[in-house]
Amino acid sequence: MFLKNGTEISDDDAYVTILQDQNTTADDISIWFFYNTHCGACHNVMAYLDEYLAANPGVVITYHDLFNSTETRELFEGKKQEYNRQYASVPVIFMGNAVLEGEHAIRTNFEPLVQGYANLKKSGFSFPELPQFSSPSLSGTEGISIPLIIGAGLLDGINPCAFAVLVILMIYLMSLGSRKKMILAGVVYSAAVFFFYFLSGVGLFAVIQTTGMVKGFSFVAALFAIIAGILMIKDAFYPGKGPSLAIPEGRKGTITKYVEKSSIPSAFVLGILVGMFELPCTGGIYLAILSMISLRMDVSAGLGYLLIYNLAFIFPLLIIIGLIAWGLPPERVNEFRIEQRKVIRIIIGCIMFFFAAIILMELF
């Protein structure tokens, strides 16, 4: 349980003990309950509260469903700022001078707090307002800098998977003697990769926010980033040995088929397929960024960051297309990719560790 100044206290703290009086009821306590329609724990708490209200008709609880409601989300953000809660996941109750977050905390502390507040008010005691501390708006850029988002996107964009397929595509199209077709196919390919990643991120972000699984997702994202970082560095020193972060061998035949079609529509399909198949290579940083955004802001505020990240992600691809348009042979780009593959993997692996550390420090 948390006090209004953000301090966490245990269930058996003296603060709770002095409020335990089972012989009174409440009729003027403001109780705000935030939940999500698609949250299982929320439904369990709702059943508990409904049962409690049936036995205590004097208690008034306002229910607020966060699913697909911008107004409720803004109200929720306001309450978090008022109670100095930088992060809060549903189900959560704001009441009096305390915040109850999670099913266990609500079931354990809700009734003693309601009874205790009512008892104190009946005795003429006004519960003191605890000191307030400034809390930055969660809809702003709190803890997430634009350079960090751009840098992460650029580093993720130079991963070996996306580069390899793009270079193969351009080498093949160059062999047909059509530079214009090569450039157009490269732009279409990059656009397809962008739309796949951006829409995937928006969908995952929306699911995380509407289900209230921010902390759980962030923990999984941190673990995934750590594992991906280990594999990326392993691939830098021992390529091809053991599990690797690469496009599965079984999918390369499908990619080759669309490369050989050498058409604009096939370039778009190829971009979508590569976006799907290269997730083992690029998912670590992307999930970490999604986690950091989810911990700090809602969907509407996070869309801009996802847009910036994904634009940065395809920027290296667009640079390569531009260089080739000015006469740089695709073969030279491929040689550079092979020569720098080890360094790139080490850098990306270290970046994954960095983001994992940030997420875990925020969670714990």
C-alpha cells in the first residue's frame, strides 16, 4: 500500500492498525476505482467490491474503466499525479490518503481503511494532508529523451538482418540494369518495413495499456533484451554456433523467391516478410523501447515516440538507397556490412543490456 506522498508501507504497519475498527460505516469518503474491462484481476476486485457494497450501502465508489476511454485515461493520469504515483497499474483504488494497487492490496486493506476513515471522521478528527511533492506530467517527455529514442532506432536499423536482405535485393535489381527500378524497390521495401514495425508497435502498446499489464510486459521485455544481448555478442565472436539471432534458415527460401520476382509489389511483400522474420534480431531493442514508453505514458502520448523510433529505424536503409542512387555499388555496401558485422553486433548487444538495466531499475 502507498501513502499519498508516494511512501510504501506494509500491511501490518501501525498506520493501518489504528484504522482497524469493524463497527462503523462510511458515507462521505471519496473512493476512486480504476480498472480495465479485459483485466482478470480487475473483475475479481469488482466482484469483491460489489459484495462489500451490498453489505455496506453507505459507501460510495466511483468506477472508471480505462479501456478505450481517453477521458478516463486523463482522469487516471491526474490521480496518479495527485497521489505522487509515477507508475500505477490496474486494478487500483485511490482513497483518502492512500493508494491500493493490485488485487491483494485491495482485498487486504480496503475494508480496514474505509472503516478507519469513517471512525476518525465521526470522532471529529480530520486526517492530515501529507506533504506533496512535485511530479512531472506523465504525458510529457519524462525520463525519455528524443535523442535516446532516435539513437536506439538508428542502432536497431543497422542490424545485420535488414541490411542483408536490402543489399541482396539491390544487387539483384542492379543485375537487371535498372537503377530507377532498384531505387523505387528499395524505397517501397523500406516503407513496408516501417509500416509493419510501426503498426505492430502501436498494436502491442495498445494491448499493454488496455490490459494494465505494463509491469509484467516490462519485466519480460527486460529479460528478452538480456537474452538477445547475450546472443548478439555471442554471434559476434562465435557466428553460426548454437542459437543465433538471425532470420530462420527455413524462411530464407521464401525471401529469395520474392527477391527474384524483382517487382515493386514483391518489394513491399518482401519488406513485410523481413519485418516478420527478423524479429529475433531486432525485437530486443524495440520491446525495450516499448516498455520504457509504456511505463511513462498512455497510448496517445506514446504514438509520437513510436513514430520517431520507427522513422529512425528505417533511416539507415534510406541512406543506403541514396548512396547507391549516387553511384555507390551495392556490392561495396555488402562488403562493409560483412566487415563491420562483428562490431555492430557487439554495440547492439551492449545497447540491449543498457535498456534492460534501465527497465529493471525502474521496476525495482
